[in-house]
Amino acid sequence: MLRSMYSGITGLRNFQDQLDIVANNIANVNTVGYKGSRATFQTTLFQTLSAGNAPQNQLGGTNPMQIGLGSQLASIDKLMTQGSPMSTGKATDLMIQGEGFFILSDGIGQYYTRAGNFTRDYNGFFVDPASGMKLQGWTAKIDQEGNRTIDTNDPIGDIQISSGQVMAAKQTSFVRLAHNLNAGAGIQDTTIVVKSTTGENIPVKFSFKRDMSEENKDKNVYNWTASVVGSEYKFAVDDGSGNLTSTNQISGKVELDDTGNVISWVNYDGDGDPLAESKISIYDINGEIVDQYGDSVEVDITTSSGDPGIATLTGSIRVTDNTTGETVYYDPENIDIDITTPPNLTITLNIEGAPVTPVVFNGTMTGNTVADFNNLLSTGITSGNYTLTGLRLTGASDADTIDGQGFTGLKSVREMIQPPSGGAIRFTDLNNPTNFSEANYISPSVTTSTVVYDSLGNPYNTYLKFTKIDANTWYWKAELEDGTPLYKSTADGQLLDDSAEGVIAFDSNGNIAATQWKINPDGTIDQTIGDGDDGAAGFWFDPAELGAALNPSVDPQSAAGAGPVNVSINFQELSQFFAENSIAVTEQDGNAQGTLESFAINTNGQIIGSFTNGLTAPLGQVALATFNNPEGLSATGNSMYAMSSNSGLPQIGVSGVGGRGSINPGALEMSNVDLAEEFTNMIIAQRGFQANSRSITTADAILNELVNIKR
């Protein structure tokens, strides 16, 4: 009987312990970072009444007979599962999502907690508000250049973020450019297709290249070339000495305003000198008859009063195949007309498809008057299978007589294209105005700006202006806000008095290919690198006299008190694709002085300060610790734990690395206690306690009956 009573007593004791654990869990249901516990039980000793026997002979084996002597508490386990997040919005509230513990120190030892409800004391230390223990991590250090850095290889210590921290002024030493320059900037090549007299297509392609000569560098001026593509037709242009010549390519210049409208259009002669005429002409059989200078052909005549006079030969020669009725092509650059013995008229042409020898059209006028000439050319002159018509004398009376004379080397010139004289860059077919081609224009200039600082933190607005000058090639120039040019610094650190400018080039894939080319005074590009006269690698200026070189007559040379500002430029992240301009200065390393305004903590535990100069800098970083057996930690109260012999050593580092969880700022981890589960455990403990108490009272009743036997 006594065994059952003692067994019941062990059960009462165990369920009482379980109820204590449940009550503690429920009491901490709202405790930040609390981890619930549970109780597990195991049997105690057994009294053996009979040992078991193995099977032998004809008998089978028997099992041992044992009576248990109650239960005992096996373990109290910490449940280190993740608690739910509770958003607070407070900057110093932190929650660990995943494994790890915050580290606190009282100056002697270290303690560990999941409760992240920290605050700051008046010295700026992050502390636990209940105990005053200080949060551990790393506080940023300031190097010789004024940069704040965090070295997580250093031992951890108290995190201190003092109000009123100052970020010292720093001189700008480099700027970084990134993003895109539009490959389609400038005037795009365009082609207009016109028809010859015989119906052949004549494609004329116009190409444009920015004029970067000294007088036009700051204007929106382009050199243009026009080429006949895939056709044997040629342009008719002054060769520079007054003679008309044929060429497959002509050139000129066009100036645009900032919106791309034409200010002026100029054609060049063969020597590159401007022409008064802007229309573009070709040699064509349907053109006007002109002499070798491109002027009208003047025929000497004698008026009816006996005075000398002049008639003008006009119109276009038309040669027709008498069999087919089709117009026949002839060489429009080689026409001879002989009227040395009027009324005889001879016109000599080189006709395509005819024998190599010229075709001679011999005609006889009925007389030698202007009217006789016009009547003959109206009726036509026949030579073999060809008939020639189309010419006419004008500017004289029909009765005037033609003097004997001959003309060689006449030409048939047809005005073909009208270039723009204003507005958009449009080319119009003079013989069919509904046929035109308009060049696409995208401003070739783009500007990006940044603020650079001298050593005292004074700001200066600087502008980097880029202009596309040719395919894959851009010119850049650095200026101050008022347009004052900045000065050139070289790749080896020299400060020169030349303007800060250069040429950058891209490869066919849109990547940077060269950054130190330069523009020659005549506008050509010098691609030689390393000769001591490369394009600028950056810019510099003296704050004492903006945009000027140092004044050697002033001691110290920079009267502003801040030394010269020397800024290198990194172009390597630029690209050139057919997309919108997006070039920008993405980084510059200078700043004005600033005072700490606020701070925030990111998911890596870094404390990032915002300063009044608009910059941010790391101020510190929270450390986390993990253990091989976090359930082996010893609870010390105040929601803290201490290392025990079975927890393992703390593995300290930054969040998100080495199995340590991330940090959620502005949130706290709630208790992981499940009330429904705890109430269930409470019922189980209550019923278990009741059942064990019943086994004791039952044993007591039996003992009482045993005593009553004596009566």
C-alpha cells in the first residue's frame, strides 16, 4: 500500500511543477522576446518481483515482473521557436528574424537576449531600459580622409551614437559618370530618291558631321556631304575655278538653332569655298543647256537694223528613237553645236548604245534667222534612227540673223534637289515637290551637372557638356555655372591652363573605347595617346579666382584659403545605345560640413546617420551571437541569458552571415507562448494532479479497512 501512496506523491509533485511552468509561460505571454518552456517526465525506480526466464526444455520463457515506484521530472526545455513580429516604428526597437541573440554587457560579463526594446542614454549608448546594460557591436571610426568605416574584425564594444556628430568638409577629387548617351543624336543620315529623265532612280544620300573647328565649336554647325549612291549620274558643280565639273560627291555646311531648325545652308565648290546657289544639280539629258561655266549659252546675232546682238539658247535636247518612240540617253557633259556656216546646223552627241563615234545631227535651216533655227528644232533633226528636238533661241526677234559660230563642251544640267533654307532639314525634289525626305534630328548636346567642393566645403556648381561630333564619338567640356571654362588636369596629375575638354569614343557595342582623345584647332580629332598632349582626364580650378590658374603674385597663391580643386573624371560606366540620354554624375566624393540629424538601422544591423549636408554615413553596427545549443543557455532574468557549460561558446558576427538572422528595425519579437496550448497543458496538469490525489486517498481507504480487521 505504501508504494502506491509514494507513487502518487511523485505524480503530485511532477504535475505541480508542470503547472508552475504553464503559469510562468502564461505570465510572460506579453513579454518581448520571451521563449516558452515545457516539462517532460520519466519513470523512476522499479521493484522487481520476479526476474524473467529464458525458454528451456519444453517450457517457454517468462517475462520479468516489476512494479514502478512513480515518476520524476525529466527536463524543462526552452522552446526557441520564432516569435511573431510587432511593429512599433521606434528607431531603436530591433527584432531578430532567425537565429541569434543581441549581446548586452554590464562592463564585466556578457548577456544575451532576444528582447530588442532598446533606448539611448544621455551619453548616446544603446542600452536595455530595464537593466541599463549596453548593447554591443561596433562603432564607426573616422579615418584620415574623414570617411567613417566599420571594421567588424575588431572586438565588439559599447555602441555609442552621440547627437551633434559632425561630418567634416571634404574636397572633391573625382566624379563618376554613368548611363547612356544617345547614339541617334545629331542629324541622321537621310536619302532622297529622284528620277532621271529616262525614269532611272537616283538615290542621293546626305551625311552630316559636326564642325568642331575653333570658330564653330560652340555653334550648332555641321559639315554635310551628298553622294550619288548606286547610280552613274553625277553632280554638276563649280570646280573652284569657275568651270562646271562632274563629281560623285559634293559638300557644304549647315547651321542650326538649338531646336534643330536651319539657320543657313551653304554649298561648296570643288575648292571648298561657298557658292551663292544652294540648289543641287546633276547632269541629265532633260537639263538646261549651259556652257562650261554653267552659264546660259549666248548666240551672236545681227539685228534687222544691222546692229550686233545676242540670243539665248534655252530648252533641253530631246533625242527620240524613231522606232520605239522612247527617249534616248546621251552624254549630257559633252554637247557640240556648230552653226559656223548658217543655214547649216550640226549638233554632235555621244549616244548610249550607239557606235563609239559620236552621232552627228546635220540640219539645214530654210534661212539663217532666229525663226529658221526655232522652226528646224521644233520639227527635229534626224540622224539615222534618231530625231533631235527641244532647243530654242530666245531674247531676239524672229527676223534677226544668226552669225556663224561654234560651241563645244556644252552641258545639259538639271536642277534636282532643293535643300532647306529654314525650318526642318528637308530635301525636296524640284521636279516633283511631293517627293521629299526629312532628316531626323535629335539635339546632339546633353549636359549633366554636379556640385563639387573645395577643402573648406564651399560648393561649386559644375557642368559637363557633351556634344556628339561623329559616329560613336563625343566631345565634352567642363564649365562652371556661369559658363567659365574649367582647366585641364592630365592623367599623371598635371594642372594645365588649357580648357578642360576632350573626346570620348565608343565601340560598335556601345562600350567606352577611348577617353583621352582631343580636338585639334581645325576640328579634326587627335587620337594619339601618351604624347603629353592628350585630352583632359579631369578638371581643376582655383577657388580664389574661379576658373583661373593660381596667381603666383599672391602668397599663399590661393587667396581663398582653400587649395586648388583637382577633380578626375571616370567615364568607364558610360554607354552609347540608341536610347534616350540618361547620362548623370552618379558619384562624387566631396561634401560640405554636416551635423548628424537622424539615424536609422537597416537589416544588416548598420546604424546609418543622416547629416544636414544631405549625406549619409555608417555610425555603427549591431553584433549578434549564435550558440550551438541555444537551449542550453542559462536564464538570468530580465529576459536575458548567460552562457552555460552546455550552450557552447558564442559565435559573434554581423546579421545575415554565419547562420545569424536578419534584423527588422522598428519592430519587436513577441513571446512565442501559445495560450491555447498552455490552457490545454493546464487542464492536463490539473487532471493528472487530481488522479494522483485519488490514488493516495484510495490507498488510504484500503489501509483503513486493514486497520478495521482488528476490530
